[in-house]
Amino acid sequence: MTRARHRRRLARHGPNVWVVRRGGKYAVTEECTGFVLTPPISQQLAIRIARLIARANRSELIVQARSGRIRIKDSHGVDPFPPRG
């Protein structure tokens, strides 16, 4: 397998995973599908579940705060530009 083909294969990833507020609790959804993966649960449990899904998808985990703003962004994919250090 050539290097370029190998990189393309490694770079594939699934949809980003969101932890969003639903009523007084939080739910896990996948970007683009709009499908809710979990019933409303505590934020801590939703983050744990979403992190596992994001790792499997090789995608990004995005957590919404109570205000609706993004609270956490965590990449679990192949990063083409890793930080130095």
C-alpha cells in the first residue's frame, strides 16, 4: 500500500459527536444525522458515552454548556497538524 493511500485510509472519520441540552438534562447526538443516540441523562454520563463514540468514529467531541455555548471540544481523529512540544 502506498503512503498516500495509507494516509487517506487513516484520515477517514465519522460524524462529530455532540452533547446537547435536552430539557433539564443532556443527550448525545451525531452531527448531520440529527438523530438522538441517548435519552436525556446527566451531563457527566453523556460526556463519557459521547467520548467513546467519538473515539470509535475518529471524530470530534463537542459539549454544549447550559448557556448553549460550546464548553469542550476534543478531537479523537487523525490530526494532520499536531502541536509542537
